[in-house]
Amino acid sequence: MAGKKGQLLNLSPNNKRAIQGENKKRLILQVATEVFAAKGFNEATISQIAKKANIAEGSIYDYFKNKEDLLFSIPEERMDNFLSGLQEHLEGIKGPLSKLRKLIWYHLNFYEKNKDYVLILLQNIQQNPRFNSTRAYQLIREFSKRVVQIIEEGKKEGVLRTDIDSRLLRDAILGAIEHITIRGSILGRLPTLTAEAEALYDVFVSGIQPQIPGERS
Amino acid sequence: MAGKKGQLLNLSPNNKRAIQGENKKRLILQVATEVFAAKGFNEATISQIAKKANIAEGSIYDYFKNKEDLLFSIPEERMDNFLSGLQEHLEGIKGPLSKLRKLIWYHLNFYEKNKDYVLILLQNIQQNPRFNSTRAYQLIREFSKRVVQIIEEGKKEGVLRTDIDSRLLRDAILGAIEHITIRGSILGRLPTLTAEAEALYDVFVSGIQPQIPGERS
Amino acid sequence: MAGKKGQLLNLSPNNKRAIQGENKKRLILQVATEVFAAKGFNEATISQIAKKANIAEGSIYDYFKNKEDLLFSIPEERMDNFLSGLQEHLEGIKGPLSKLRKLIWYHLNFYEKNKDYVLILLQNIQQNPRFNSTRAYQLIREFSKRVVQIIEEGKKEGVLRTDIDSRLLRDAILGAIEHITIRGSILGRLPTLTAEAEALYDVFVSGIQPQIPGERS
Amino acid sequence: MAGKKGQLLNLSPNNKRAIQGENKKRLILQVATEVFAAKGFNEATISQIAKKANIAEGSIYDYFKNKEDLLFSIPEERMDNFLSGLQEHLEGIKGPLSKLRKLIWYHLNFYEKNKDYVLILLQNIQQNPRFNSTRAYQLIREFSKRVVQIIEEGKKEGVLRTDIDSRLLRDAILGAIEHITIRGSILGRLPTLTAEAEALYDVFVSGIQPQIPGERS
DNA sequence: TATGAATGAGAGTTCATTCAT
DNA sequence: AATGAATGAACTCTCATTCAT
């Protein structure tokens, strides 16, 4: 979880054969994520990834069908984590607004901790039409639906305006989050991405007009 | 081999060439925009563009240094148009909120009319680090500053909350716009992109909570 | 026709641009034939062919879709020549037996003059299942039918036994020719391939038993 | 991971291994023959063979030096069988013509029963120049000489024409046989390969001209 | 200016072979 | 003897770019 690079822990003398199976696959995915994020999918080469992972080029093809499969495999696990993490965080929270607040915070927080991944997802993966036949894509759609769901709960319970199209609102929220993240990632300034969560939530909930004193809690 | 096409119409020679020069450049840019949008920068080839523009591959290099230069030249004129058009539309409008409303409408409207361009801008250009040394990039930053400016006018005039970070707000608004546009473009459903402008403005201005009756105009 | 290698005759100074279009395609086919014959299709590389033809590897792909297309293009012209040549040689010949004699001679003669091509045809092309969808394959089948035709003419005219299956006979004759050619090519001893034509014809026509004196013409 | 297959049956350990060695080699050869025949030598992969034989890729290299050695090992045993079988069948047969008849029948019969092998022999092995340094190649030459021998016996005994070159005749006969076999194998129609033996023998012995009634036995 | 044939570096990918276990 | 993950050389093919015409 916390560990940065040094995942290679207790290796036997010849470490070439020590990292195996699922671990090696993970290593490749990790390195590929870094390289793709740094150079972009097209500019990155298999040979660079292999070199950085300290393995042979051919080995990558033992775990992934081809370069694109490697790319599309990156979101697989991350999306699982993202969704199950979201589920956990929303558990026990009452009220659609509270859920929304949490969701914004969780989203920004996740992106902050997975900068490389987000960059790849937004810039290399989502725009690829073949991604749509992926399981990861389905998970993203699921998440998207979850947001709409929360919004509609809010409408039903009377804490959200019913005159706003749910999908528009969803797009606005997710778009804002993504834009903030990308700007942060590219420009290198996102020291406190998570810190912006509350502010962003506040913008959406209360609007940008000055509060009329004593009006809302 | 013998018969070319018959592009030579009855223009005085030098006039013709002078016009053709600029025209041809525009033609290339136009076709390149379509091809890049349809296939993505990397998958598109110079040869495809040349064929679609009915010119020789080599001719492209008479007008553009290389493929990337061709890509980066696309926003040049568009951004000029975008900014001057915005200027015009904002002229005579009083009040930062009205300006913001107009800006959101203008932005979505422009994107709606320039789908190909937007796709390229968001997916192929902005993520390229070398784009940052471009004049077009400067224009985008200028626009970005203009948005912040309007926001800060609003704060000064007391029609916008002062407790919201201006850049955060800007990112939220632009992010929402972009997300709505991209979703529309990729998913093919954007029949009334402009129609969403008012709704989006409303979300930001009034927030998503139900209005307390009779409170605001 | 007679010319061996030095087909590059009156070239302008920069010969790189001098061989053009159909000529270059022919050059590549010629060189490819030599290289494929010498090393076999799989062992031969595009780079070897390019080097031997004094062109860039990429140029080969301007004229042929891929390596296999290059291989399958070899029989194209040769088969046309083979068939039209056969047609010419059979013209004016009366009697199926005389035609058969000519055919055997012509076949061996052609193979003798096209050793490289034959080697490739028999060892690399015909065994490739994808060759069957080729025009050249159709030409081969046509030739095959032509042989059967002659045989059946012979039966009708009473100069050939009617109790022999025509296709069996065809296979026997063509098989004999091919085997003689291949043995000659591979073992390097085929100084007088054509010279064997009459003997082979004689074997088939008269059989291998001693002639009873004064029996046939 | 934990559970292997259950190949360990109840054999006394050392017995089992001893038998397995030679058996395994045979298994590999058998499977390799099938795979090479189906896909061709170059298109076939060691991994495919290993998978089909239910062994590890590496195990193949315990029995064969490399892929080519595996290929060249295929004719080894088959040629031994072929030759000793031929010997048996020719035993007791009097007269070169009868021997020739038998030889043609035996050859076609063997090919019919060993289609896969023949395909490989004719299409992948014989054209490989390195095959010539093989023992199997020597066996083939021996067979070839045996045919010439029979032919020359025939000449000596006066039942074969002496004016036909023995090697030419041999090539014609073997070529016919091979062509018939290959056509049959590739085109998928060889229901009665052996049945054609007598007809083929007849073609060679009596020639293709109509018999003059009552002339020969 | 315009052309488009030619270039050639460089990419992804395959697979025979090795060798630690 | 048996394994199969790992290797890495070598291949085919693409395509941005050049330049003689």
C-alpha cells in the first residue's frame, strides 16, 4: 500500500527466477504504468519497459498478449480497488449529500494516490475505442451509474433539485474532478488535491453566489 | 501520368498562386483536423491526409515542418477565432454573472461547432508537453486567465462568494464543460450541447440544493 | 531473354531513381526468385533481397503487400509466359501424340531455363495452402486440364489406350517431369534436361518392355 | 499449482523410466510428425508439439538436439521400416517386372499408410540441404539404387528395353508415385491410392498406346 | 512549388533454446 | 529426467521525412 518502488523484498540469490507468476505480472504492470504515464502510450516502447523492469522484452509477452493488452490491463485491478474502496467508504453514510461529499473526496483522494494511473486512464485509455469492450470499461460505467444513483436518491429525498438533469450533473461533477486532477498532474502542482474536495463539494452544493446570511446550515 | 487534374482555373497567375498558398495550407489543416479526429494523431498517417486533400505527401512539408508541427498548427487559427469571438460576445454585457453565463454558452457553442478540433485538442494536443512552448498554448492560458478575471470581478462586485478559490472554480467550470463535450463527442450523443449551457450555468450559480421559494430571481 | 544479371543498362547518373515502376518491380521479383531459390522462403529475409537488389527494405513494400505476396507474385508472369509459350509451340501440331511429345519437351525445356523459379514453385509455393486462392494457381490448374484434354483427344482418336485413367496418366507424366527436374536442380546435374525429353516421351508411349521388332513406327 | 497430473502409475520405478525413455522419444516423433504435416515445419512450433504431447517444451531437448534434428529424426525409423518391409515383400518374387510391380504397389501402399510422414519428407525434409548428411538420406539413396538395380536386372534378363537410361526410368517411376501421392494428400482425395498401383505399373510396362491384340502376355 | 518514389530507423512480436529448480 | 519461465536475437513491416525531378 504505502510501498513505492522497492517491492523486491526477500529474494533468493538469483533474483531473475525469484519474482514469479502474479508478482511478475504486477511488476510489469507497475513499470508499464510509470513509463506510459511519463512518455505516453505511443512514445513508450516495450523495450523501455522491459529494461526498467529488468526483464527480457519477450517476457512481457508471457503475461500480456500485446502492447495494447498491457495498456488495457492497467485499469483492471485499479478499478476493482477503486470501486470496492468506494463501497467501503460510503458504507454507513446516511443521506445523499453526505454520500456525494464523500464520493468527491474519495475520488480526488484516489486520483491523488494514483497519479500515473489517472494520467494514462484519461489520456491514453479512455479515448481508445477498443477500450469499450473491456471489463474495466464496464466498471467505469458502473461507477458512473452509481453517481447518477446517488443524485437521484437526493432528488427523491428532497435534498437535491429535481430540475437538474442527473446525467448533466454527474458529468459536471466528474468533469470538474478530472480537470482539477489533470491540471494538477500535468502542471505538477497538486500538493493538496484532497484538500480541494470540500471546496469543490461546496461549490456544487451551495452554488457560487454569496450566501444570504442565516439561510442554510 | 499525362493528364493532371484541372485545378488551374482562370486566375491571373501570380494572384492565383498567392491565394493558393494560403488556401492550400488551410485545406491541409482542415483535412488533417478531420483525419486526426477520426483516427487519433498516432494512427493517422501523412499519406492519408495527403490523399484526402488530393495533394502529394511532400507538399505537406512545404507548409509544415513535420507531423507534430501540423498538429500544433491546428489550434492556432481556431484559438484566435475562439478568443476574438468570445471578446465580441462579451462586449456590452454587464455584470460578471451575465458574463459567466455567456462564457459557458459560448464555450459549449464553440465546441459544438468544432467537434473535430475539440477532440484533437483534448486528446492529442494538450497532453503533449511540447505543446506548452506553442503560441496556441499561450492563447489557452490567456483564456484561462480571462475566466479567472471574470470570477474575481464577481467577487469584487459582491455577486460571487469570496471564499471560493478562483482557480478551483475555473477548473470546475471548464472541466464540466469539457467532460460534457467529450462524453457527447465520443458517445455520439450531443444533439443539443448548447442547450445544456443554461442548465450548467444554473448548477454553478445556484447550487444543487432545492431553492427556498421566493428567495432568488 | 538471354541476359543474365546485368539488366541495368543505360542509366542516368543517379541510378537510384532511374529504375522505375514496372522495371523495379521486375528487378525485385528477379532478385527475390534468386534468393528464395538459394535459401528457401523461410530462411530468406527481406533485408537480404533488398541488399542484393540495391534498394531499401521499405521499397519492397511499395510493390508487394508483404513477403508472402512477393512469393506468390513470382509465378504470375512466369505462368503467363509458360502457358502462352505452350500454346504457340502446340500450334500447328497435329495428333495428340505429337502434342504430348511437344508438351513434355516444352515443359522440361521451360524448367531448364527457369530453374530458380521451378525450385520455388515446387518447394515453397505449391505446398502453401494460401496459394490456392491465387490467379497463378488457376493457371496451373488450367495447364493441368490442358494435359488431360490432350490425353482424351488421344483416346478419342484411338492413339491412346482408353483403359487408362486420364488423370492418373497426367499425374504420372507431370510427376516424372518434376522429379527429373528437381533431382537435376538439387543435385546440380542437369546439363541436358531437354535432352531427356525424347527418352521420357518414349518411355510413356512405348512402355518399358523391349519392342517386338517391326511392330510400331 | 499443487496437483500435477497423475502420470505415475504403478510401475516399478526403474522399469518405468527405462521404458518411458524410448517411448517418450517415439511419442514426440509421432506428435511432431502430425504437427509438422499439418502446419509445415516453419509454422509449427516446439511449444505446440510439447502441448500436444503433454510434455514440457524443455523435454524435447532431452531427446533431440534442436528443432531440425527433430525433423530429421522423423525419417530415421520410417526409412528402416520402409526398406526392411520392401525387402520382405520382394522376397521370393521372381522376375524384375514382378519386382517392379510389387515395388510400385509397396511404395504407394506405404505412402498411403504414412501420409503425414510423406508430406513432411517431400515438402520439408528433402529440400533441406543439410538433410544430405543424414543417415536417413543414405537410406533413401539406397532405395533409389535398389530401383536402378531391379531395372538393370530387367535389362540383363531381356525383359526391359536396354535403350532407356536406368536413372531416367527410375526418376520417372518415383516421380509419378510421388506426384500421385502428393496430389492425393493435398487435394484430400486419395481414397484408393494403392488401387492405382496396378494402373501405374501398366502404364510404364505397356506404354500408353493401344495394345495390338494378342501381342503380349 | 509540387511531386511521390525512395529511404531506413525503429517498432512490436515470435519462438527456439537454455537452465535453475 | 523433467520442467517451463525466461531469454534475446532476429524478423517483418510501417511511415515520417527527404530530394531529384
